[in-house]
Amino acid sequence: MKTRSKPVILLVAEAVTLAHFARIAALARALDPSGYEVIVASDPRYVALETLTGCAFRPIRSIPSAEFAQALARGKPLYSVETLTRYVEDDLALLDSIKPDLVVGDFRLSLAVSAPLRKIPYAAVVNAYWSPYADIVYPVPDLPMTRLLGVSLAQWLFDAAKYIVFALHAHPLNELRRRYNLPALGHDLRVAYTWGDYTLYADVPELVPMRPLPASHRYLGPPLWSAGLPLPDWWSSLPEDRPVVLLTLGSSGQADLLPMVLSAMSELPITVIAVTAGKIHLTEVPANAVVADYLPLDNGVRRSSMVICNGGSLTTYQALSSGVPILGICSNMDQLLNMSAVKRLGAGLFLRAAQVGPAQLVEAVRALLETPIYTQAARRAGKRFRKIDTGQRFRAFISEIVG
């Protein structure tokens, strides 16, 4: 049997959104390949955006992003038992071929079965607002019920039925574990989403405070990531005499809102950088806007006075780390939870995608650009967040677990 010269770390991304892949890529980049054999496994749909230097790549299937988004929009469990069973089969084949010393997963829920079956330590990377220890209020997402009844009544009904909903969403993973003779995790999707031998929160306590955590849970900090792509040809021609607004609704946002948002922004004295994530072809682009499918996020944020996004943590942490305020156009609970935290920080505002209109957008953008308190709060947050070395924390964790 071949003796290994260094520990093998397998990082698995559930690439239903770019954020899950991006965080895993950022964490893989933080590890020294001279000390570890680093392997990233993911559906290859986003791999062209990242140069995985110093690590190997193994393809593994994820459901289509559109299927995932549809389940979110309908309020259904994100995965069926049958889908998770296929995931476990793929996981086991991967684990058996690599035999890692540690597996790190970002929303690959099936690892809560496959890793224990192979007795491999498993660390789950998650947002802290999904933790059962998070001290937060859960907003009702944009569901058919919300659109029919309005937010206030839908929120009341959601609050009354919240734990039933959480149990419904936890059921597929519990049933999967039973099929493999593992104990169920309980009737709470927050436990299902965060279960692992170790739980690593890709957040900071200032944004998502917690009740006292078990020893196996810890704040990792936000893994910042940008696409490994060149800047567009128009980059050096951006006007210097007006604010720049970065508009990116991300891989899990509602791309069909982009034309309306661009039209609303066309009446303001700003320049808009619109990033489509390849989800929509814009046939009409206002004179004050430029467009790219993808853009290095760090460059885009630093060049901007504010960011309009879907409210997801990948973009908001990049914006806050650069001291830039945020307008979130949110639809699912993940986005609403994240932007609620940003709003509490004073560094942004959010609107619901199902209700947003041009007048609301213009009012919110003007508020963020013209009211200094938002930029001041974002800059204060950025000053604190830049002191956090997520890569170093991850390296310290890996060293603690596998040496």
C-alpha cells in the first residue's frame, strides 16, 4: 500500500449557485499545496471562472441551477430523497477513489451520509444565519403565498407554521440517513443544513450574532472570491465624473429584472456596470450602462460607489470588505436573511424582488448614494472585516484536524 507524503483534503461544492463553488475555490486557494494534497470536487459549470492552481479537480454532479431555483421559488424541499441517494452514490465513489483525510463541503447535504459511512471527518461550510444557534428572525421568502396574501399576512402565517416548514425541508435528509442506518438529525432544516463533525461559519459575529456555540462550531470568516477573468475592454473608459453602480443579480437572482432595473437607473446621473452571469441577453442597454457576462468582483466593487445585487453573501461580503453600501433585491430566504443582517449593520437596504418597481429602485439608490450614513457604516464594517484572515483561520483549522 502506497504511503502518503502529505494529508489529502477534499473540498466539495454543491454548484447549484456560484457562491457555493466560489467559497470552496477560495478555501482551496488558501491551502499550501506543498503541505497538503488539495482536491476540489464540483459540477464543472463554474470551473471556467476559477484557475484552480495547486490543486486537482474532480467533476461531480449537481442538479441544474434552474431546478434548484424553481424549488426555492415554490417553497419546496430543495432535494428529493431520490436525488440525495444519487448524490450519496456519487460521493461514495469519489471518497473511495481519493480516500481523503478530511472532507470539507459547501451545501453538499449528502456528505452528512457519505462521510460518516466511510468514517471520514466532515466539515460543513455554511452561513451562520442557518445555524440553530443564530439569534435571528426568519423572514417569509417570496412564495406564491406571499404574492397572493401580501408580506404582512404571509409573515404571520409563516411564523405560525415555521417549525412545520423546517421539519418538511429536513425530511429528505432524515429519510436518507435512515435508509443508510444512520440516526435522523431531528425535525429542523437548520440542523440538516449545518450538520457535520465540524461546522465552519462563513460569516463574522458582527453580522450574525450567535448564542454560545458547541466546541465543534466556529466562525471562519467570509471567503472572498473573484472570477479569474480579464477586465472588459470598456473598463478604462468608465467616466470619472459620476458615481459608478455595480449591478449584479448573481447566479441565483432573478435575471429577468435586469432590464427593468437598467431602465430605472437610466434616469439617474450614474454609470451602471451590469453583470449578467450569462443568464440573460440584454437587447437594449441604456446610454449610461455597460454590460459584461462576468467580471472580477473585487475590481467591480472597488470601482463602485454602491452595489445592487440579489442580497447573497458572496457579493455583500466583497462589498462590505471594500466599504461599499449595498441594495439587495431579494427573493429567497437566504438572501433575505443576509440582507436583513446588512441592514441591521446600517450598510444597506433591501427590496423584495416580487414587489420591486422603478420608483422604489430610484428612491433606494438615491438614498444609498446621497445619505452618508450608509457609506460610513459600510466603511466601518470594511475596516473590521479586513482584519479577518479567513484563509489563516482555515489553515489553522486544517492543521488542528489533520496536522
